[in-house]
Amino acid sequence: MHVSRMARRSFLACVLGANAIAADLPAPVDTFADAWPATDALGRQLPMAQEVGPPRQGKLVGIFYFLWLGRHGTAGPYDISRILAADPTALSKPDGSLWGPLHYMHHWGESLFGYYFSDDTWVIRKHAQMLSDAGVDAIVFDVSNQLTYPESYVPLCKTFVEVRRDGGRTPQFAFLCPFWDPARVVARLYKDLYGPGLAPELWFRWKGKPLILADPAKITPDACMQSTRAPEKLAERHTLGQSFTAAKPFKAAGGSFPTWNETESGVTLSLHADEPGGKLLARKRFEKIADNATVLLDFPEAQPAGTYYLEQSDGKGSVGWWSASGDVYDKGRAYADGKPVGGARELAILFLDAQKPEVLVSSDAKLSRAAAEKLAADIRGFFTFRRPQPDYFQGPTGPDQWGWLEVFPQHVFKNSEGKDEQMTVGVGQNATGRRLSAFSVKNTYGRSWHDGKKDERPDAVLHGYNLAEQFERALKMDPEFVFITGWNEWIAGRFNEFCGVREPVMFVDQYTEEYSRDVEPMKGGHGDNYYYQMIGYVRRYKGARKPPPAGMAKTIEIDGDFSDWKDVLPEYRDDRGDTMQRDFVSFDKIGRYTNTTGRNDFVLLKAARDERFVYFYAQTAAPMTPRTDPNWMMLFIATNAKAPHWEGYNFVVNRQVKDATTALEECKGGWDWKPVVDVRYCVKGHEMELAIPRAALHLDAAAPLQFDFKWADNIKPENGALDFFVNGDVAPNGRFRYRFAEEK
């Protein structure tokens, strides 16, 4: 089959949207996130510009990002930490009812956003915001297991493009390919994504070209000619298909369907005349499909020679179709959602005169020598290659090689010019002594490992000692690029043997809170401590800008005429479009996640002062909802870190709102407030202003004015600061604050 570049472009362009092809997106709004202060749950304050210095050119940060959540089965979730809490002896009970099946994916814990799937666009948008605020320049997708996960990276690309269309910021992306045999994966990424030129504004470029972590010496014509067989996952509410031409009558048609060891997978097969949309000739539902079984749809009467279309739909659990990435069949084409795509589905036909199925579309077919030579040359000329080093201990074996995870002290990876180019920073390492190991065995290098041993203090896991030790090493060596492992891996397969060690139940790459390596915030446990710890180190590595100083003093009339705010500086910005609603499928025991709390979308905030008052202004993307809404447009103010506070804030406005006045309340400790004074406010359309007496905030009239503030709408205060990431909208994001400060 030959599918033109335009056909592949048309399909993915349809999925990604027109703006994913042309780089015509607006310039991002600079929210000055590197100048935002914040204090984490341990009381650690983010370093500011006076501590880390101004921004440093040529210093970039990437983080390992995973696309596989929900792609290897949907049963569960099986949470190892919850299982061990329910039965501390579960590791010795491989047949225990709490575990999922052997090889099935288990979570080490629960993300702040739940047990989500990688294509949940609500989560993707949160990730874009959080990683951009953190100063992360690139996310590096893990495709090292021979799967490229287009069902995950396509929604991510689409969402990132939408964020940028709204004026927001996102990281760019690159891929880490298989260490020893990358040719098939690189070829597929080139054909599906890079070659058609889709979403080029999202490609992370290094030395002038898109970066790919793969060994260029292995991108040879011979490698490109080899089998490109891989399982294509059938995503929920989507279809996969293959058209074909039968030269003689046949009585059944089907394919080889992987289920990733899941035992409850199901799918519907349909045979149509000609191509998608043709006359329906036969349809059947199949349940409890065996992994990699050849599933055949038979017919009451034999079908004559001709052209047909076989389609998968209504997938249950994990089910897919073995497919080839190359254009290897000249009498049919592969489809996804009824649109032609590159490659071919492995198709089995039981002809009328045969006793067993014949593989009509072979995914073991090879490219011609000429086509393979051209493909290899095109790929090698397109990317900047950096050969990935899989080993945690050895360090570089030559120039132009990058690591992804190492034990302390990490090596510096140099380029062909001899410059210190890259280093790794890990949260934890599944190693013991000088060998690779499963994280579930004893004496591995978890989150609390530093100075050559595990820190045994009860709260050690909250502090990120391993991450700190590794980042201090990177700061000392000061390469061009720091690669952090990782952001959102969350799951690991269950095994009973790894690297020569046998135990009843084993988990290699993730295990528990201590023995895991994700920075993304979790529910309970260390919460968002690692996120803000990472941000602090990113600032120390990259530098940061100073918060913009307060402008000239000015009196504001609280009268609903907002023209007197136009020349007030600075302007504090918030991301537009982050009040999106969530409604997305998750693991079987969860069903769906929904969140409809997004309401008033903050976009522009200001503060001003004169001798008597401090004034505040808020602008939202659309007209504000009524003041009678719960937890409406609350303004938090931090003036004194030593005074009673809730999450660092000493005062709140708008908990008790009347028609013309609203209450300023002072914190008595926790979510307990006492009224101080009623203050004037006015709302018209999407703008709001209010005035607070300076004396009511206990601000020292003799000292330069300084305070932090934050707006929040429709949060759930009982959840504490972690709710700032989840519900409603806050400005600025997460635990961050805006700082208003007069120059000294």
C-alpha cells in the first residue's frame, strides 16, 4: 500500500487542527512565573532573583514524560501502596486477590489528578501549565519500549496547540527511543509526525534541528528494511481498519489482536464492501480475547473476490491490532477513525478453498532497498541525534551521548566539541550497590537516599534528599541541559523475576512513595513538595527575574469606572483558558473523572496604593458570576509570616459579600477568620475593584510597602493549598503568589 504524505498529513492535521501545521500562533503572554514567590508545605521558600541571580542564557531543562497511562490495560487501578497498607505481607502472596495479574500495570500511588489516562486533556492542560511555570523547556517522551503511543501524543499536541492559541505557554517535546534497536520507532515518528510537519512549534530543537534521543549509527537502510511490526492500540470511541483486495472467494477475515495480557478485552469486527462507509456485510462481537490471538469474523455465505474493508470498534479493556509502520501493501490501506493512515494492519483471510487463514497483509514485509536507503538518509539528515546511555553507572562512552538516569555522582555528557552538554538528575534510582535492580528489593536508592545511605528519619520521604543531592551535583558541573527523571510514570508491571533475582512479587521502575521517581504532585504523602523543590533548583540553575516593582502611588475611586486602572503598573497576568471542564474515562474501578468547578477565569490582576488604602483590581475572561456563588472571587493577602495564617495568608476578602461592601477578615489560625472591617467594592461585567484600609492590614506606614496576594474562585478550602491545582481558578497558579513591593 502507498499512502501519500498528504494523506497522512490530512489525517493527523484533522486530529490536531489547522494551526498545528502552520506556525501562526500568537506570542505567549509572559506571566513572569519565575518571579512568583511560594512556600511549600515544609515551609521552604522558593529562591528569588536576589538569591539566584538574573536569567542565564543557554541553560535548559527537560523532564522525562510518560504517555502510557491507560495504554497497557484499564483494569484496576491496582495501587501498590494501598495493597501493602491493607496487607503488609502481600509481597509474599503472588496469588493474593489484592494484586492484579502477573505483568499487569500497578500504580505506586495516586496522582493529585487521580488515576488518569494519558489522553485526558484536562490533565494535559494542567501539566502544560505546571511545567511551564516551573521553567521546564522540554518534555521527553518515553518510547523506549518500541511503542510510540500516538493515541496519547496526538491529544497532547492538540491540547498544547490550544494552550498556545490562548496565549499560554507549553514546553516543547522530544522522544527517547529504544536504546539498542531504535530504527522502527524513529521511522514511525518521522513518518507520522515529523515528516508531515505537524505541530512544528512544539518540536524541541537542539543545535538547529529537532532533537531525538536515538543512536544514529543504527538508523541504517538494513534496519529500515526490517520488520516494522508493532501493536496499534484501539482507543475508546475510536476505530481501526484495513481495506484489502481478495483475489478469490473467502469465508472469514480477521487479524492478530494484542490485549497486553488483559483477559477481559472485547471488540466488534465489521466487514464492509469497498472502503469505510461501504455496505455492511457482516458484524460480530468478540469477548475475552486471548492475547495476540487471531480473531476471525466468519460469514453465513462466502464473499466473492473483490475489495473490502475490515474494521475494529467498541473496544473493551485493552485491545489492538498488530500493524506495520511501513507502506507495504499495494492493494489496500490502513485506517484510523475512517481516515487513511500510513502502514498496514496484519490481516488474516480464510479462503474458501483453504483449511487455515492466510496472512494477506503481512506486517513482516520490508521496504525496498532504494526506499530504505532514502528513508534512512532523510531521517539522519532531519534530526539532531543524541545517543541515549541506558546504564546508571558507566557514564558516556563517547561524544554526543546523553544519559537519562544515573546514580550519584552523575557524569557530565560532552558533545563532539568537548563541551559539557548534558547531565541527569533523578528523584530515585532502581539500583543497589553497582547494579540495576527492581525498586521493590532491599537497599535501592529511593527518594530518601543521600550520602551513600537511606535517611531513616520518619519524614525523610517528604524532603527529596536524593533529588537535592543530584541537583547540587548538576549545579556544580553546570552543563547546558539538565534532564530530570521524571514527571508522571506512576505505573510499573508486576514481575516475579528481574536481573537474576526471583521474588514472589516484584516491581522494577516504580514501587511505593519512597521507591518511585515522579515529581508530579501526589494525593497525600509528600503532596507537591517535589514540584516546588524542583522549581527552586531550576531557578538556581537558570536564574530568575525580579518581581516588577510597584508603580507610582495613586488613589482609585471605587465607582465601577475602571479607566483609572489603565496606567497602573505592574500588570499581573494569569493563564487564559484554565477553567476547562473535566469529563474523561479512567481505570475500570474509577469509571470517569468529572470536574465542573471552573467558573471565573482570571486573566489580569493589579494592585495600587495611596497613603490610606491598598486597592485591588481583577479582570476575568468573561463577565463574573453572581456574588452569591459559593467561594466567590476570594482575595488572599499575606503580610506577616509570623502571624496566624491559612496556607501563609493572614487576610481574606469576599468570604462574606454584600451588595456594596465585602468583609475583610483576619486569620485566627487555619480556616478560622474574624471580621476586621467592611470594604468597598464594585463589579461590572468582567471587572472588579475594591479598597482596603492600610491600617486594617497592619502594614507599617514607615517601611516600604510589601505584601503577597492571590485570587481564588470556587476552590474547596477544606482541601488546603493542593486544591489550588484542582478546582476553580486561582491567580497565580498553585501555591504561587504575586508580590507587590515598593522599591527601597
